[in-house]
Amino acid sequence: MDLFNLILKEKLSPDEFYTLFCMQESISPLGINIHKELRTLMTGGWIIKKGDDYKLTPASVSLIQQVEGFFKVQKKKTSNQLMGSDYNKNLEAYQLIFPKKKLPSGKAARSAPSNVETNFRWFFEKHNYSWETILKATAMYLDEYERKSPPYLYMRTSAYFIRKTELDKSIVSDLANYCDIVESGDDFEQDHIFSENVV
């Protein structure tokens, strides 16, 4: 639909755009009245006539590039590109902040590493926090829930803390909220020691 919306916004018919595209690719349009389309395109300022030839205007070239952009397959970024070359070390440090035990909900506090990495890939595509901020924010979160009675009641798992899809299909990130608190400089007690959960 984006393609058609763009063409309609420019007040072009599909046949007129097809004509422009064929001109750029130096191929003959099929199944259309080419003389009618050329007259309309020239009136609209999409092409100009030079001698016996028709040339695309800069506006036409720009429009075709926009349309081609809809069809370019974007290469999936690697975890290295998204999260940095030392992401494995940081993922491990993140996991170690969570206790190696089951939460009151019955779920393991430390989610499967593959789930954590998947959620962090999403996180780094959406947010621009450093690993330092992420680890501080996670420690802050754990400090709060360790002090609850009973400890860890209603706490998220290590994967759900990064990203959780709610029943209404909305996606929430408690990690992003805590990162924002850390970056805003709000005071909080930093009692948590990263090494205390070492396996």
C-alpha cells in the first residue's frame, strides 16, 4: 500500500509510473497507450522532451528511487553490529545479576541465554543505552525486588525485564524505564554487588 499511496500522493496513475520506470530502465512499456501517458507526464513536469527523446526530470528520478526503496531487502544486523563486539561478555554479566533460582511465579529468574539475546537484539534496535547503563539499571531493579517480602515477588525474568508482550499485544520494557532513571541521575541505593550471583 505504501507504493500506491506514494504514487497517488504525486497524482500519478499506475500506468504513468510504469511509463517512468520503463524509461529509466530503457525498456518498452507493454499494454498501455504510450503517447497518451507521455503527454500527461510532460504536462505534469515528470518528463521533458529533448529533440525526439523524452528525459526524466529530477523529480521523476527521486520518485523512482523512493519506490525502489520499498523493495530493497534490508540486511539483518548481526548481534555484534547491534550490541557491540563484547556483547557475549555483557550478556553474561547481565544474566549473573539475576539469582540462579526460581521466582515466586515459578519461572526461573535467569531465562535461556538465546531468549535473552533475542530480546536484547530488539532492545538495541529500539533504544540507545550503553551496556554500563543497562547493567546499572538491572542492578537497581534487582535491589528493589530483593528487599521485598517475600523477595522477588512479581519480579520479571531476565528476558521479560528486557521486553514483555502484554495480553493486549503492547510491548513494554522495564529495562528501558530503569535505564531512563539511571541516565536522569535520580538517586538510588546501589547495594547490589554484581559478583554475588556468580555460578
